Amino acid sequence: MRHQNTAWPPSRPPPPPPAASENSLDSRVRAELVRIAYQDSLYGAPFAAGVALVLGYKMLGLFPSPVVLAWLAGVVAANTLRLFMRWRYLRRPVPPELAGRWARWFTIISALNGLSWGVGAWIFFAASPPAFRILVVLVLAGLTTGAGRLLVPILSANLAYFYLSIGPLMVRMLGTDELGSATLAAMCALYLGYMTVAARQQLGTLRHSVRLGYKNTALVEARGDEITRRKVVEAELRAATERAHAANHAKSEFLATMSHEIRTPMSGLIGMLRIVRESPLTAGQRENVETAASSADTLLDLLNDILDFSKIEAGHLELERIAFAPSPTIRSVVDLLRPRATAKGLEFVIELDSRLPAGLLGDPTRLRQVLLNLLGNAIKFTDRGRVALHVTRDLLVTDAAQLTFAVSDSGIGLDADASSRLFRAFTQADSTMSRCFGGTGLGLAISQKLTEAMGGRITVQSEPGRGSVFQFTMRLPFVTAEQAARLSATDGGTRFVAPALRGRLLVVEDDRVNQRVIDHFLKQMGLELSLVGDGFEAVQAATASAWDAVLMDCQLPGLDGMEATRRIRAKLAGRPLPIIALTANASAQDRTACLAAGMDDYLTKPIRVELLAATLQKWLPAAVPDATPPAASCSPTPLSAPILSG
């Protein structure tokens, strides 16, 4: 037996789990039988409509036209409905679980088609001449035989078509008194019985064939052709690599842009706060300014770490190993966050082990960042109750101290599933948290990486509605006695004293606030300076006068700093002039690009006056002792003149 378009499977979903494989196979077989039935219905409908038109034409002379035309309309309508439902089925993939519904519709449509022919047989058989009766019988025999082949996939549709088309003819035969009518009715009954048995057998054969086809396909897919699979894997790897490169490039572009856009105003903010701190202030004003400055420094630290997240992922994170006092470092974090906890009415507790050493070797900036993130999250997700930080010294050895940090809260808590996702980058415990509480979902991922780099790991214990406890451990070496004495003497509060330097500087900077900050810092060091606001002015000024050094911003209007540096080097023709990059672009690639363009050193914004002074000390001589620094700039472009801002 031949069926149209019976290739299987029409789609190849992944193999189901072994426990459900047989049920899944039965479901797919049923769905494929329904697909075959709808697919093949295209061939029966036009043929049946054509036969109906021929038969109706022949019957027009024997029966009233309205009767014949009404019957023809019914046959055509039933076949049109069959084609319409076929179109509805095939216009989009049908899930296997909906196959039963479409099978029922197919049965109803087949029954309507069979009934239309049964009504025609009832009308035309009794009042027709013998020759036309034979024509009616032959037409029904041909139609049911052909339909038997096309309706095999759905047994209920097959039987409904047979019995509704032949049944009325049998009843009509039995209702006549003509000789042989009963015999013809019996033959029709035998024909229906034979077609029923044949339909069942054909369906069993087709179902077995479809099942074998699916099993064959599953077997081939399971074993696979090694060459094809290798090509697919290689293509997927290439595509994944290309996507990873594209994503990494997009991330780098984004970070570079955000670095510049955020660092430029941050530079002005931190610089102006430093200037205010050095002015006469009341005790209350100084406390407010110190808090603002500490917040700005913390924001800068967080910004630096977020922008360097790609470096952390790549395993290129470098930790400082400097002497620091753990207690003041920890207390500075708590003091920074205490106003936020107080504003929410929370009890904010800090408990430090009395055995904490006076000094340790490590990275206080990274430690501050981890504590800021954990305590900040605890305050964010706690509406009432308390937030506590407990720091204990666990291990007593001769050369190191093991510290355990525990941050506890009485906040919303987490379930086990949320806890397992907590340290993934750009992920929060719940998708609604970013809407309710804000945040990028990046802080805990960075904190985990930093903690691991420092030899520890963050763990979490939490229950929904009962708060959370985040804990991590660090083992840090002790400082030397000399370093401990220095830490004790400074207590972290010694102010920076600007060195006295000598020289004339050309400062290329387009941002007005940053110009004021740089002007203040350089004049504190006793330096003369001239300010210009774009790259073209920088090239002209650098080659028109003698300078001891140039501070060059990279992002400038008209001509960027790197191209300006190249032109200055070309015009100076080898004459030495230190050019120091002063830029908000802070990646390793930016540093390499600046040095390749001819710059001698590299500083990033926001400007830290300590680093600025240390860098200038490498390139400029110290001032003569007891020399009076100049009171004003000899700049041809004074600060009060119009300056380009960027």
C-alpha cells in the first residue's frame, strides 16, 4: 500500500528520557498518523468533487434540479471543509499532545463526506433506471475503495466514511420489493465487513511502519555518523568562538565608554572634595566632607573593580600586598554604611575580636570592597531588625592570622535554589529583585572572585523570611615590627603633603572642573602651568615654547590626545619632552596604546594627588630649598579665559 508524503519524522526532537520513551514513541506515532491523514486528504477531495459533478450532471434529467443541486452543494461543501481543515493543520507545526483533537476533527469531516454520498445514494438509487443504479453502486464502490487507502491512518474516520456512505444504500435496497435487492444488500454488508477488516490490518501495518521509522531514526541519531557529528561540533565551536569574541568585544567597548564617561565627572568630584577638605571648616562640615570623600573613594574602588571584571574572569587579577591595620579598615566600611542602616531604623552591630593584630599584609581595598558588598546587601534586603558584622581571629600561628568575617541580617532570606544561583555574574536570587531593590547582580560574583583570590570562599546560610549569614575566611601574614610601628604612628590619618617641585607644565584638558582640580594640585607643588582645551592647541603650544612636561588628556575635541602626541613628537624631532597621559580610559589596552603613541607615562582619572605627585617626581626636579613658589601661573591661557569643556 502506498501513501503520499509519509517520510518520518517530520521533525526530530531530542530523545526522551528512558522511563518515558515508550509513551513518547506512541505519542509521536499517533501524531505522525494524523499528519499523514491530513497530508493525503488533498488527493481525495478534488477527485470526489469531480465525481459528484459528473454524477449530478447525469441525474439532472431524472430528478428535479433543486434536489440535485442541493446534493451537489452538500458534497462540495464537505470537501471544501476537508481542504480548509487540511490548510489549518499544515500551516504550522502541531504538538503531539494536540494530535487527538485534530484526529477527532478529521473523523467528523470524513463522516460528513460519507454522509453526503450516503444521501446521494438514498436519493438516486430507488427512482433511477437500472443502468443508473449500477452507476451509483460503482461510484460508491470506487469512492470507498479509494477512501480506504487515504483514510487508513485514522480508523474512526475510515469506518465513519464507509458506513455513512454505504449504509443508506443498504437500507434503500432492503426497502424495495425488486428481485435481488436483498442479495445486493447482503453483498453490501459483506463489503463493509471486508473493508472494516482491511482497514484495521492496513492501519496496523502503517502504524508498525511508522514506529519502525522512528526507532530507525533514533538508532541512527544515537550512533550517528562520526564525520557529520564532527563537522556539526566544529561548526558549533566556531560559531560559539565567534559569538564569544563578539560578546567580549562588545563588552570591552561598553566598559571603555563607561570608563571614560564615569571617570571624567568622578575626577572632578574627588578633586573638588579634596580641595574643600584642605580649606578651613567647622567640625560638622569636616565630618560631612570626609563622609562624602570616603563615599567617592569607595565608588571609585567599585567602579575600578567592575570595569576590571573581564580581567577577573580571565584570571589576571593582581592583589596588592601592603601593610594595613585591619580594625580601622573594617570600621571605615561600617562608618560609611551606618547612615544607610540608621535611615531604615535598623540595629547596626559590629563585633571585632580583641585579638585582631595591629597590622597585616594584604589588599585592604579588595577587603573593603567585599565587606561593602556584603554589608550593603544585608542593609538593602532587611526592612527591620538588625545587621551585624562579626570578625574573629581563628588560627594562632607564628607568621599569619586567620580571620573569619560573618555578615548576618534579619532580612528576606533565600531558599536553597536561590542560594545556588547567588554567585553567578549578572544574576539575582529572583528576577523581581532588580525591580524591587535595584542592582546588577554583579557584586556577589566579584566578591566571590576576590575572596577566592585571597585564599578564601564566601558561603551562605539562609532561610526565607529568617535572614541570611554570609561568611568568608582570610589568612594574612603579619607585618614586620617596623611596619606595625609606622601603622600605629600614622593611624591611617596622616594627610598627604605635596612635594615641592620645579618646572613649567603644559596641561591639555577639556573639562572645566578637571582643569580647576589639576590647577590647584600643581600650584600646591609650586609648578607653573598653562592650560589648553583641545589637541590642536596642544600641538601648537607644545612646539612654540619650552616645557618641562606635558599632561595630556586622551579624549579631546578636534584632535585626540594620542594623535596630538604623535604630531608633537614629529615636530620636536627627537628633542626630549615627557608627555604623561591623563585619561579616563583605564584598560591595559589603553595604556599600551598611549605608550605606543609616544607618551612616557600614564595616569588615570579620577586623579589621585598622591599618584600625580609620585609620577611628576619621576620627571621633574625638586624645588630649591627655601625657594618661594610662584604665586600665579605664567600661562598664556589663564584659567579665567574661556576654556573648552567636554
